[in-house]
Amino acid sequence: MVTMEDYPDIETEWCPGCGNFGILKAIRKALVSVGKAPHEVLIVSGIGQAGKLPHYMKCNTFNGLHGRTLPLATGSKAANHDLTVLTVGGDGDTYGEGGNHLIHAIRRNPNITAIVHDNQIYGLTKGQASPTSELGMKTKVQTHGVVNTPLSPLSLAVSLDCSFVARGYAGNIEHLAGILEEAIKHRGFALVDILQPCVTFNKLNTFKWYAERVYRLDEEGYVPDDRIKAFERSLEWGDRIPIGIFYKKEKPTFEDGFGTLGEGTLISRPKDQTLVEELIDSFM
Amino acid sequence: MVTKGKLEMEKMVVVEGSYAVAHAVKVCRPNVISAYPITPQTHIVEGLSQFIADGEIQNCEYINVESEFSALSALVGSSAVGARCYSATTSQGLELMHEVLFNVSGMRMPIVMTVVNRAVSAPINIWNDHQDAISQRDTGWIQLYAEDLQEAADMTAQAFKIAEDEEVLMPVMVCMDGFILSHVYEPVVLLEQELTDEYLPTYKPLNILDPKKPMSFGTLADPNYYTEFRYLQQKAMENALKKIEDAANEFYDMFGRYYGGLTDKYQTGDADIILVAMGSIVGTIKDTIDKLRQKGVKVGLLKVRSFRPFPAEAIKEAIKDAKVVAVLDKNISLGLNEGALFTEIKSCLYNTENRVPVVGYMIGHGGRDIRMSTIENIISEAQEVMESGIRKESQFTDVREEIL
């Protein structure tokens, strides 16, 4: 049986009080709940404070280039779909530099859980606006305040009919762990956007700010099976901010599209080149 | 650095290298700046954002983007309509720009970009070497390397002048070593606005997108025409050889500071051993030379400021009387086991009478500290080469055998 001891604490280099600690804990809890042992799990990250998370997990990890977590994870999943594949990235990594990849990952629907540490700021480069920073937020680069409309990741995902769309809050670890558990169990691409206070660089969206606003969708009897209702909820951002599972839909995965994967993973097949050689010979 | 008269100490202020460069960009009066934060370049763009916020750069927009690819692409659009454009990046950011770098140079856009040199991933490393810029060698950008903070700032104004010259019209990278120059505080003279205005006149673009005189940028050139585009880019690079010298000389006349043109020489007059290098390592080498000269070692330095265009003639002339040449590269061409500068210096000597032995050292990868003792070892090995010939043509420096 998999227990929390299988995912031990490792010394981190995040600021004391960072929202990332809650996310790290929730990921461990979720993996234990679904009974996945470290050797069955692959966590892929990019660059940023979130990108450091795999360094603090005892399992298979891959630290890739900035913004490129999703193509990389898709490649790993295609070659070995027995792996439970999670990606972690920040709002800059997933919605900025890797924004294009997100759109197409949703379209492909690989069985991957994409976890986004959305702190609405660039932490690693020390405090510039990200794609989700609020209008007017002042930083050392956005000296007059942010003028670009913030991205609504959940609206984007729902509009693309993403097969699993959820939002968690780093300040509610139990609830977040529950969402992540569902996301990992879900067959298909799961986007979990996590409200993550950055105690050092984001002085607007603090733990207090979120605590006063977040509410749980499940406590209002919300059922995540309607795309239009999900879209409506995804637009809600202000005095009340919903957290929970917004939308869930069963549909064919990327792996289902390749019948050959039903016969086992690509990496476990014998490498028989006879047929290829025969094919090549037929052209000679 | 050579100064005209005494260095004006009263004008000097102690600032961070990134600030000195941001200030230099400011007085060059750019119209559009676009960049994406990445260590160790971030302080430059934060400095520029502050200048814009304080109203100190008139008629200038800073475009915030989602990646380096977008940053340089945005400048392609701005440059096409006639704006003076600036960006700054490093390492992964520069590598991500690769496709756009060719685009900028192919469309002959005089964009200036500071490259705060940093190692390239994987493994992730945020410290200095030259692999990022060297890997962009063939993209058609002029590449200049600065030795210290003052030169990095002064070179920025020179870069705009060279880039915008109608006989050149090529983009310029001003390369400065990450952290070693970008994050160090040193006394520098900040470029004076009035002098800079005189040195660098308002940009008058030759070809721009203008409804009154419609034209196209970036269109297809089929096999009948493509060669000529490349040929003209090469001609522009050749023209730049003189323009880089001119820009340095004019800068000296006006500001009183000089660091060499394409190259600079230090104690090479009677030198048997000549070291060749680029960037901040030059300071360490000069100190080592001073020390060894006191012991009677005839050693000198050739500093290469311009890596592209490659100053073959200036290098050949500078090393013509040397008995051995040792080239220090903060990069490696994997599979060749040589640094780029070493390869090219050997290559430019091949069809000449000069049979001087040339040896290469790959050094300082990923920020590995380069000490005077290391330079002394290289010089001592160069002495052996002079006496008994080459044993190792090119090698890694300071490899930690114990962890391999």
C-alpha cells in the first residue's frame, strides 16, 4: 500500500509561507489516495518557481524548458501510457510561454493532469506581471500597472471542451487534494488551475484576499456536467471566486486514437524490423 | 580602456552594470523596447521600464509580451515601420529567438539587443559563459563583446550607430557577461544625452512600410534571387568591419574613451606569447600579464571585440610576430572539441605564410570561476609549446576529474 512515507519531505528553496507548500502537500496526498507508487508516476515541469516542484518529489521527474511541459509530457505518455503523468508549471510557464501548447494539449486530450501554480506573478524573475496578473497591478516592469486583459484559464479550457476543468486553492489543502485525486483518476486531459498566493511578490492576491473570496462549488450543489454553466462559473471573478470541479466530460483520449497502444506500451514492444526491411526492399 | 586626457572622476557614479546599459539605451532614444524577463537580464528591462515610467524616455513604448519569441517578433513589426528598436535577453531566451534572429537580419533591420551571456540548458545553469551567443553565430547579427561595465554601456551607442549605417543595416548584439558584468557595481561615466545626440543622430530608416510608398517585407525569394540576398548580407558584414572601427574612433573623439575597434591589443608589441579572448575574462588576463611581465615573461593579449564580422585581417596583423598563440573560449563546439574563436583563428591563418602554433582552451563553462592561477598555467603551457611544439591542440580547462 502506498503511504505518505513513500513521498517524503525534501528540503525546498521556496520562500517561507509560499502557496507552493500547500500544492506540494496536496499532490502527495492525491497520489497516495489513488495508490500510485513513486515509480509509477512521472512529474514534468518547466521553468519558474513551480518548475522546481519535481526536485522536491520522490518519483520520476523531468525538468524541461520554459513553457514546454505539455508537449514533453504528451511524448512520454505516447511512448509509455502506463505512466501516471502529471505536469506542473506556473501561470507564466503554462499560460504565457507555453500558452500555445495548452490549447493543442486540450484538443489532443492525452491522459495527463496539468497542475498550474497560478500566483498571478513571475516569481523566479522576482516580480513581473504574468498572463493572469490583474489589470492595474504595478510591478517593476509594469510601472504604470498591467494594461493587458488577464487570461481566464478556466474559460479558455471550457470553451475548448477540455475534458476536465477545475480550480483549487493552495490555502485549502484537503479540498485541493480531492480535486487532484479526481483529476488523476479522470481519463483525459485535466487542467487544474490553483490559486497560489505569492507572499513575496504579489501583494494584491494574498492568502487573506483569497480567504475572503473563495467558495466551494460542491457546497452549492453544483454539478460539473454542463458546459454552458461551467463557462458562466468560469467568468465569476471578484467578490466571490469559485473553486472545485467546473466541468467534466468523457471523451476519447489521445491514446485511444492510436489503436496500436491497446496492445501495450510502445517501449515494451519487441523491436522487430523485419517488416520495415521488407517494406523498404519492396521499393528497391 | 584608453582615455583622452584624464578620466573625468567627478562624472563617475557607482552603478550596477545593468543600470549602466539601461541608461545607455535611454540616451540612444529608442522608440520601441520589447523584452521578456529572464535571469540575469531582468535588471536591464526593469531599469528601462522605470525610465519610461518616470517620463525620461520620450516617444517610446515598452511592449510586454509572453515570450522572447514574441519580444523580437514585435520589434520586427516596429522596425518595419521605421522605429529604433531595442531588446535584451540571454541564454534560453536567445535560443528561443533563433528563428526570428534570421528574420531580422534577412530583412536588414538595425535592431540592437543586449545579450547578457549565460550558459545554455540542459543542465539548467544561470551563470556565465558564451555558448548562447556563439550558437547564434551564423544568424547574420553583428556580435560585439564588452570587457567591462563602461564598455558595455558605451558599446550600446556604438551598436546603434553601426547597425543604422546605410552601408550596414544589420542587427547588432552587444554581449556582456552575465552577473560578472550585469550585476556588478563599478564606477562608470553615464553617457551624456547631449553628446549622445550628437554622436547618434536621429534614425532615418531607408525602407519602411508607409502607405504613401507601399512596399513588402519578408516576401518569398525563389532560387533565382535568394543567393543575392545572402551575398548582400555578407557584403554588409564586410562593410561593418570599417564601420565598427569608425564608430569606436568617433566615440573616442567625442566621449574620450576607447577600447579598440574590431580588436584591442595589450602588451603585444614584443610578445612571444599572445593570448586571445573576448568579454570580461580580458580583465583577468591583463592582470596576469602585468604580474608575469614583472618576471620577464613576454606575454600579451589580443582582445576580440567583434566576433561577427570576424576581423581576420586585424587578427593576422596582431599575431604576426608571436611565437605561440593561445585562444581562450567560453564555449565549445561539441564534437569538434574546440571553441569557436580558436577554430576561426586557426582557419584564417591556414593559407598564409604564418605558421605560428595556435592552441585552444575551453574555459569558464556555466560560470566556473577563472582565476589568475589558471591563466598562468595556460601561459606556462604556451611556453612549453613554444619550446617543444604542440602536445594538445585544444582542451578543456579545470575539469574536475574526481567527479567524472
